[in-house]
Amino acid sequence: MKITEIRLHQLSMKMKTPFTTSFGTQQDRFITIVEAIDETGRSGFGECVSGEDPLYSEEFMDASIIAMKKYFAPMIIHNEIDHPDEVWELFKPFKRNNMAKAAIEGAVWDLYAKQNDMTLAEAIGGQKTQVEVGISLGLEETDELLLEKVKEKVDEGYKRIKVKIKPGRDVDMIRRIRDRFGDIPLMADANSAYTLDDIETLKALDAFDLMMIEQPLAAGDLIDHAKLQKQISTPVCLDESIDSYQAALGAIELGSCRIINVKVGRVGGITQSIKIHDLAQKHDIPLWCGGMLEAGVGRLHNIAITTLGNFTLPGDTASSSRYWYEDIITPEVVAKDGVVQVSSAPGIGAEVDFDKMQQYLKQTDVITEADVPDMNFYN
Ligand code: OSB
Ligand code: MG
């Protein structure tokens, strides 16, 4: 395929409610929608999930936009591609910047699927026609407020409830949720807020039969996570730590986790996600798809990857309306009783609605052949 133009639509979207994790609170979400256009004028879409600031990981949106404009978009325009798996190889000279790489690669995957009249799920080899989803609830000012949110989401039928924890907002808060809601499928996400010095707190969480504890320790701490997993019965799930296929391999070999949260952006795209999927499957490590407070395009990519067989646990991809007053796609993503139907329309399965997107649009950068720099790594 020949991609002649890439557009970077930069959006500022306000979430319905603020979202608080152990690393901060956010309500404004800056999102870049990547549109890759082929010579017939057909468009494929990807979404860059980088945060506004480098708090979740080292990537942040301003840097991702530069990386896409300067390196990844020109590289795609300069090269003819037969299959989206080639994109990761093309990008290889450039280190990391996984969320920027994944956003461009995602647009190529969508375009490839549309050119071949397939759904994105079919293009990546997924079989499911519907996927199960849970919900991720941020920290609230008080436990009472969180309990109200949990009630609302249990009533809406989400397949599991994930709550954020941090030191001081952990054992008692989880106990209150268990006391109130009995044996609902419940898990906790620490976003790296603990160290092995907190072992007694982490052991205390074993009493609550959590499905898993997500990323208790820092991203680089595969060895400490392995030590922790030996001392607690709750399965450790890694999120931030799994930033590559190699990291997944390391975590599995060291016993750092029993479950992996796959985020397409964090690992550098769909091709890498499939590689990690196949590795985890071989080692009986179940997967689920994590969320990054995505707009509709990213949400649809998440659904597509979840159709792969080893995504056996409910992911974070809740309804568009849980985040946005109006999403940028038609139709929006809807979870009913914790189940999202996989669209049978080609590619991501919904239209990017430019009328709806207009209200959020701050800037569109257009990259064409004229923007391909004369540098030897482009050969
Ligand atoms: O750790 O999973 C996380 C949001 C932003 C950054 C990191 C995380 C999250 C979430 C929200 O938990 C998931 C979602 O609903 O999109
Ligand atoms: Mg997480």
C-alpha cells in the first residue's frame, strides 16, 4: 500500500468527571487522532494515547507529536508497505516512543483492513464477536463517594470493578468495598505507588480475594515484583512494566506476574501486542486490554485486540459515555451488561465523525512527501 498523506488531528477533550490515580488527577485529555490516507483517498485511523505529562510513563503528548511529525509519519509516506507488520521493522532505528509508533501503526492497520474489506479484528486474527469489559474507577475524595460509584457500575453490569489504590487508601478502602458488595469481581491498581518496604500492606490485601493487584511497584522493578509475587497469594498483574516484548518475556521468566495488562500504545502497536499475546498464551499467562482514557478510535482498537483468544479477562474498555459527553465516532462504543459487540463494518468498525470532532479540534498537522527529510536513515 502507498500512503500519501498523514494528518495529525490534535484534540482537547474534557472528561465528564476527573480521574484520579496514585500519580495525579486529570480531567482534560489531549488526544491525537492519526489519519493515514492512501492514493485512492481512503483513510485509516489510529489514536495516540500519550498522557499530557510524563507521569504514567516517560512519553508525553507534545513529544509524541514531534516524534510522529519528524520521524514516523515521513517514514510511512516514504516507504511502500505490503503488510502492517512491516511498520515496526521500519521504525526500528528509532528507540522507544512506543505510543507515537503505535498511533501511526494503528492507522496503517485500519487502512490495511479497509483495503482488504476486513474488520480490524479479522485482520489481526481475532475470533470473538463480542468482548467482555470491566471498568476502572479513579480514587475519590472519600470512600463513601467511591462506594457510590462502585454501586452504579455494578448495577450497569460491568464484568469487573477495578479501583485505584495508593498508600493510605488501600486496605480499609478495599475492606469496605468487600463488606458492601460481597464477592463481586474486584481488583486494585496501584500505578507503581508501593515498594517492597510496603510488604505488610500488600500482604494484608490477600485477605480480600482480589482478582489481581495491578502494578504495585515501579515499572523497572521486575525482580522486586518477582519477590513480591512469591510472598502474596493475590496474582500480580503488570501494566507499566510491560513496555516491550522483551519486558514480557523477562516478567514471565522471572515470575514477576501471573497476569499481563496489554496496552497497545505502551508496547508499540498491534504487531507487538500480538507477539506478546502469543508468548503469554504459550506460558498460560492470561491477558486483558488496559485503557488509557481513549476517545473512540483508541477504544475500537482496544476492542479489536481483545478479540484474540488469550484475552480471557475483562478489560478497561467501558462505554464511550462513561468518559465523554460526545465521542468522536459514530456509532459510539456501548457496553451493555459488560459486553461490547464487535462491529462487522470494515476496519475499526465505526466512522470517525469530523462534525463531532470539530468541537475538540485545536490543530491539524499534515505530513506529505514534501516533509520527508533527506536523512540516510530514511533509505
Ligand atoms: O493504569 O490503567 C492505568 C488511565 C490512564 C493511565 C493509566 C491507567 C488508566 C486507567 C483508566 O486505569 C483506564 C480507562 O478507563 O481507560
Ligand atoms: Mg494500570
